[in-house]
Amino acid sequence: MLKLDQHPTGRHFLQIPGPSPVPDRILRAMSLPTIDHRGPEFGPLGLKLIAGLQQVFKTRHPVAIYPASGTGAWEAALVNTLSPGDAVLMYEGGQFATLWQKMALRLGLRPEFLSLPGTCAETGLPLSWRRGVQADLIAQRLRADAGHAIKAVCVVHNETSTGVTSDIAAVRRAITAAQHPALLIVDTISGLASADYRHDEWGVDVTVSGSQKGLMLPPGISFNALSPRALEAARSAKLPRSFWAWDEIVEMNKTGYWPYTPSTNLLYGLHEALEMVLGPDGQGLDATFARHQRWAAGVRAAVNAWGLPIQCADAAVHSPVLTGVVTPVGVDADALRRLIHTRFDLSLGTGLGKLKGRMFRMGHLGDSNDLTLLAMVAGVEMGLKLAGIATRGSGVQAAMDHFSAHAA
């Protein structure tokens, strides 16, 4: 067993779906000397960061930045828009939707958890955890809410526990078709800067995200992108809030400052990340999205070659960020992950919640390239062989064929 003071040779392969590997140039940016967050240098930095994030979220409206994980931004979205006892419609698409629902309960809200009933005959896993958000079920429930007791609809865009990317525009259309005034609150913590996302165009009121996924930063920064309707709701919302309150943040952000001490050096890293995605030396958002789709298709080709089920059962909503792989009945997916980590210094994502022990997750996001992902596929394939799990064919060959045939 590896001791804490020992390290394998070479570079560790961090192929979980976040935190993602941090590029060297971002690490170098974070190592710069800390400046005065009230001084004259800081304001222009803050303004540039907010403008860059507005481009990433595709919004003209404010983006609040918190020195917190995505969980903090979840809470901020709820406490700024809702009051004690408010009914909230939440969709169960995986473990992170489940955790958000538990938070709503603890905050004194009344979340109603909507899900697709039944289990998958192939895997025995919940259908709701294998498919995207069902907008028609949301529309049906909202039409039944004649008194408009439901104040918000909360959905996860890219469910990190399952590898499903849901159609948020369809959810907004469902709310509109039901002629319901509920706010639309969306978690795209693992989707931002990896999967196409359009805060304004899709009519989202609050978008929640974080730094450690597509933006390739360490954990520690989270975001709320806001709509005018959300800001209006915050004026009458009654849930207690102080640190999370938008009003002081939005006001001070007008000059590039914050009402508290921000994560200065992480913000240096955010500046560099935005340069990589948006700047003159970056490829732009569309190219970034296309790259992630290409990577995802190559990894899925490998899984299909092995003959193992992909956790997301609907090809139309396969995530460009990660691929969940279901292991055969009786095979402990976590034991397989431990074997792969021990032998090949490769970290894969564990199955979460209802999927614990039944699947593992292969991350293909952020600071990666074709060879990075081929190494991940090779490590998994060797692990399957060592674990005695029969495969139909070579995933490595399938991935190589895909990447060589589809140029970046």
C-alpha cells in the first residue's frame, strides 16, 4: 500500500468529473503576490472578471461571485429568492439534485421531488437517474398548480452523478406553456465552460455554478448568474441571508469590488482561465464545446466497444463532461476503481447515492487532450482485464479510431 510520504513516478491521472486538472499557467497565475482587495489595482480586475463571466454564462445581467464551493451557490440561489414555507418543484435526476433537495428541506422550504417512475430492466437502476429532466412532467405539475403555490422550479443542467445533460430550454418552454410564474433555477456546476449554456436565451432566473470543473480552477469559487426577475424576487424574499445576499454584492461589483474579502489568488486563476477560454490566445466557447463533444464521443466509443452500459440511456442527452459506466451485476464498481488507482495511478469518479457500487465515472473535461483520454481508456481496459470482467472488444482501439478519424 502506498504510504502518505510516497508518490508514484510520473503524473497522476485525475479523470474524475471535477475537480478537474488545473493547467500549469493557472497555477502560476495563482502564485502571484496577493494585492490589496480594496486598492486601486483590484477594481479593474474585478470588472474584467465579471465581464468575462457574463460571456461564459451568456448573460447581460449580474453574476455574483462567492468564495465558496458550489454548495454555497446552491444556498445563495434559494435564500435570495424564496421565503420560509415556499413550495419548490425540484426534479430528481441524480445525486446532486437529491442533495439540493435536502438543502431546501433544511432551509425550511417545501420541495416537491418530481421524477420519472420505474426502474431500468437492463440495469435495475432508477429510470430517472438514466434520463434527462422530463419537461412534460414539469408542465403537467405546474398546470395543476392553479393557485401558483410553487415559487420556483429547480433543475440540474449537467448531472455529474449520472452523465446526463438536460434540455434547459425545454424546461423554460414547459413553464411558459403552463402559464406559470415560477422562477427557473438551474445548477450547471459541472456544465459551465464545457457544455453549451445560455442563461438569457433560455430564460433562466438563477444559474448556479462553480470553479473546479470546466473553468479548470481549484474548488473555492462559485457563482450565481441573475436575471431581473430574480433580483426583483430578492426584494421580497424572507429567508435569512447575510453573507449570501445579492444586493450588497451587485452594488459593490459595479466598481469591481466585494463587500467581503474575496479569494484574491483564486481570482487571479479565474482571470487566466477566462483568458484561456475567451481571450485572444483561447479558442472561444464554441470551439471549447465542440472539443468536449468530440472527447465524449471517443470515450463513449470505448465503452460501447467493451459492451458495458452507459449510465445515461438516452443518446440525445449524453454529457460532454463525463461518461458513467455501469458494471455487470455482482461486480463492485468501487473495488474496480481501487484496483485501477493502485495499479495505474488513475482516479475515476465513484458511483454516488443510488448508484454506489454499480457504476464509475470517466471525466473528459477541462485540461485534457486526446492522449490524456486514451491513457484513461487504457487504464480502465487494463483494470477490467485484471478484475476478470469480460469485454466484447478493445475500447482503446475504438477510441484511437475515433480520435484519428475526427480531427480536432
